[in-house]
Amino acid sequence: MKPSKNPKVFIIIGPAGSGKGTQAKLLQQRFKLGYLDCGGAVRQRQKVNDFTGRKLLEISWRKGELVPSFLISDLWVDKLERLKNKPHFRGMVLDGWNRTLLEAQLLDESLEWYEWNKNVKILLIKVSNKESFNRLTKRRQCRKCGRIIPWLGSFKELKRCDKCEGKLFVRRDDRLKAISMRLAEYKKETIPTINYYRKQKRLIEINGEQSIEDVFKEILKKIK
């Protein structure tokens, strides 16, 4: 497979519980792209036993605070550099890397630096606060492989992970206080990011309050 001369870049935005991670993975599989998950990268960095690793663990799990933008940008630059050196790179899906206006602007600069700014599509998965809250209080995670199990459709019936048969549990950051804090942070920090893209006429808005399959169908229709 030859590398693309004009790689696809999909940037996924949406509140917690919107299903953006699920849609990001569907896009990755459909177009055979790289997948960069901000939450996964942060959790991986937390495992390093140094000052930053320990502090990341403290603020994101115990206090529910946002990870500082300078650390987020450091994480993605490292990953973008690795992708740039891949001989068969065809594009990527970025999930959760532009929570704040500053991060959106830095991400734009990064994509221009790596010469991937010609075919960028920014997708906003829209759900109401009520729907987001409902999904977050009920979704689960696999204790073995870390897979997030959304509270949607047939996933509601799962007793164990559908990938590895691991036990499922409700994450600490999916409890009521943490959920309220995350939704408040989204309103405060991410809405300005959305308005930034909207003013540039770059935003593709998707109704996230549909089945997983119908959300993906709408995405495919709108990105053509």
C-alpha cells in the first residue's frame, strides 16, 4: 500500500458520552488510518513513574481536572512525528486532542508543519447534556483491555467485554461529581473551540443521538 500524497485527517469533537471514540474507530477502520486517542495517550503517560506521571494520575483521576495544554501538545507532537516517518501513512483520526481553543490553534499549526493540512475534516458529534449525562452514568470499561463499552444498542446487554471477555466496571471518572465537572469543562473550554471552527466554516455537525450505525452513515454522507 502506497502512502497517500494527500492524507485524510479527521478531527473528532464532542462532549463526554457523545460516542466520538466509537465513531473515530469506525472511520479508522473504514479508511485504514492511524488512530490517535488523547485519553489513551494520557493514561499511558500516567503509567510512567515520574513527577509528571504521578501528577497526571492525581489531577485526572482524583480531582477530575483538565490536563494542561502544553502536556497535551507534547503528547501529540511525539505521535505525529512517528506517523510522519511511516512509509505507508494514509491519514489519521484524532480523538479528543482539541478540548480548548489553544489546543485547536496549536493542532492547526502542527498539521501545517507536518504538511497534512490539505484534507482535514472536523466532525462535531452533537448530543444534549441530558443524553450525555445518561450515557456516562451507565457506560462501562473492560478491566482487562481497557475497552470502553458505550451504553447504546446491543452494548447494553453485554456482561463481559465483547473483545477479550474481561470483566466490566464503571470508571471512577464516570461518577456523578466527575461527570458534572467534565460537562462544565466542555461548556467552558470546548465550546469556544467549536465556535472557532464554525466561524472558519470548517465544522461538520453530526446528530449523535442516533444509533451507532446511523451516526456513522451520516458522517460518511457529509464527508463526501
